[in-house]
Amino acid sequence: MLSINNLSFFFGERAMYDSANLHIKPNDKIGLIGANGTGKSTLLRIIHGEYSPDGGSISKSKDCTIGFLNQDLLSYLSEESILEVAMQAFEKENAIQKKINEILEQMEVEYTDDLLDKLTKLQEEFDILGGYGLEAKTEAILEGLGFSTQDLRKPLKQFSGGWRMRVMLAKILLAKPSLLLLDEPTNHLDLPSILWLEEYIYNYQEQWLSFRMIAGF
């Protein structure tokens, strides 16, 4: 699925990686363990494409999608509710829902068979994608990560950085990437949320039909 070949990366004259190789296969679960400053987060950023290697190559299959949880997301702010932010993961479904709403508004003043036909087709596509169950799925993940039901409608900006990071983690999990890059994912979680995340990741394959993860600790 993803292959790192003879990777070299330098910070100044310091070699973080020198002719490193790694092959990530479907269903692999890999933990990166090491002291601070040894290049764990750097490797994740190289894989994600934020840093360019000084040598070697990284190749991935065409169907490989990447979800990257990193500490930079602590600064993300939004006026939208945490439920709305997490549901941004469903790009295709959200686009269809927007079209449905636009047609419904148009039909209030102009009811035609053509509009009805378009609406029916969009609603069928939305249903096939599981669109009508996405809000419940999002609520379940957010609550699993420690939010109360009452929290879900509150603006993201009202929460501390650690709680905002939980929302970003939920968004990444909901997006169902084929490769999860989780940089210190438990930093801002309490014990119940850590246990929930461990169980969720353990069952990731069953829930989403595919599971690949690199976790930085």
C-alpha cells in the first residue's frame, strides 16, 4: 500500500533518516517508539507530504488515502458546532445534502416534475451512501471521545485545545482513510477516552472494511 525506499532526510547537517526503508501493507498496525527528537513526527510529516525527503522515495497505491492527526490542529478554531466540524469528514455526502436542500427551497416556489426527479435521484444516492445515519454515527464517536450530548451543539471555539483535538480526531476517524497517521493521539485524552479509542482502533477493520495505521508516541 505504501513503500519507503532508501529515505534520507536532514535537519541541517543532522541526519534524521539515512537510507531508511519501510513497507506498509494492508491491515498493518505500526507503532513508532523513541525518545523526543528522534524523528517520529518528522517521518509522519514526510509520509503526509509536508516535508520533502532529501533522498529516496515514497510511493503509495492509487487508492491509498491518508488521515493525519498532528499537534498543529490544536490551534484550529471555528464558530461551527463540534458536531458540524466533525461532520465535515463526509465531503461527498455533504455536497449531496446541499443540493437536496437547494432543490427543496426551489420547489417551494417552483414545483416541477424535473425538480422532483432530480430530488428523488439525489435522495436515493444520499441513502445509498448512508447519509441519513451520519449524524448519529458522528455523535457516537464524539461521545466515545468524552463529549456529552449537550456539548455537541456548542461552538468549537468554546473548547480548550485538548478538546478541540478530540474533535479533529473524530473527524479523521469518520473520514475513513486507508492510512491513519496518529501523532501522539492519546496526549489529550483521559483514561475512558483512551480505552474507547483503543477499542475503536482494534475494531477499525470490522467497522470500515480496511485498517492501516501508523501511530507516533
